[in-house]
Amino acid sequence: MLTGRIWLAAVVTLIGFYALHVPVWGWGFALGGLVSGAAAMAFFIWRKDLFAMMVFHMSTDAIGLVVAPLFSEWWKKPPLFWRLP
């Protein structure tokens, strides 16, 4: 380990994760990502199971990218640039 302290490494990693998501996804998503990232980080530290983290990541992506759009109306409307004059 670089620091010798697993919780310090977790906090530094979580801050980096948060900082990289803010420019792309915005503050609201990044705050939610910070909470879920902290939960995932704690689970990984507790279990030390990379495969479980991969399943966790795929499931959270599936909720945001597949399940949520199924229950919303925004995706049914074509984008502005698709409209013909």
C-alpha cells in the first residue's frame, strides 16, 4: 500500500472519483455518486471482492441508463436537431 492506511487511500480515491464526475455529470449526480461511491468503497474494504464491485457498478449503471428511462417521458421526444422544418 502506498499510504499504509486503507481509509486514507479510500478517502483520496473517493475525492478523485467525485472530482472526475462533477464536470461531466454535474453537482447533483456527483453528490449521489459520492454517497453510493462511499458505500461501494466501504463494501469493498470490508469484503475485498472486485467481482462484487463490478456487479455493483453494472447494476447502478443499469438503473440509471436502462430502468430509469423506461419510466420517464424524455426519451420519447426526438431531439431538436432531428426535427425537420
